[in-house]
Amino acid sequence: MAYMSQEGYDNLVAELKRLESVERPKASAAIAEARDKGDLSENSEYDAAKEAQAHLEAKINKLKLTIAEAKIVDMSRLGTDAVQIMSKVEMTNMATNAKMNYTIVSESEANLREGKISIKTPIAQGLLNKKVGDVVEIKIPRGTVKLRIDNISI
């Protein structure tokens, strides 16, 4: 089961619709065009088109599974007393005094450019259930980072 926001769920549904209605017909057309070029046993364009179609179908199936297992989080029931999914966390790196802001989201909604990190990342896992003022040491691939939680919001 994947917990996510309504916005994240809607984005997944829109992406699935686009893949099925736009990309799938393009893939079929590419296969038909390659097939028309003759001998299929030595037609690398045909093989590439079939492989692209297989990747597309795998992506569609993965999206369908994610959507089927999605559980939309009721944002009105979330609190700010401790870090949880959908929390916006303001924190300070104790070693560098750098300020950081992250929103903890589902894996499918993660986007580092937007400051959204997956709940499955080491940082998010280390922050879960912590409160404002807590200092946590989190093991990350480059070592250990010490973070102080300055604020939690939704």
C-alpha cells in the first residue's frame, strides 16, 4: 500500500491515461511501420519498436498497480506534533548550520527539485515520529548527518 496525496494520485491517473491513449498507439504505429519494411528476422528497427512497446507496457502495468494500491491521505487529519508522511519539515544541519526544507511524500510523488523526498529515503526514515527540537543522527550513503528539527507543518 502506498500513501499519497490527492494531487499525487491525480497525477498518476493522468499519466496512466496519457500512456494508454497517446503513447500506446504511437508504439503500435512504430511496430507497424517497421514491419512494413520487410524481413523481420534482420529488422533492428522492428526489434527496437517491440522492445520500446514492452517497456511501455511494463510502465503502464506498474502504474496500474500503484494506483490500485494507493491510499489517499486525509490531509485534515494530519497533525504537526511529530513528523509523518506529508509533513513539511524545516531543519538545520548541525555540522554546517545549513537550513533544509523537505516534504515527506510517497515514493511515486518524490521530486527533489520540489523539495519532496520519498518516505523510503534514509533522511525521511530518520525523521519519522520525531518532534520539533529533536536532534537526530541519520546514516546516509556519505556518512552520518546530524539534523535538528526546527519546524513541522502540513
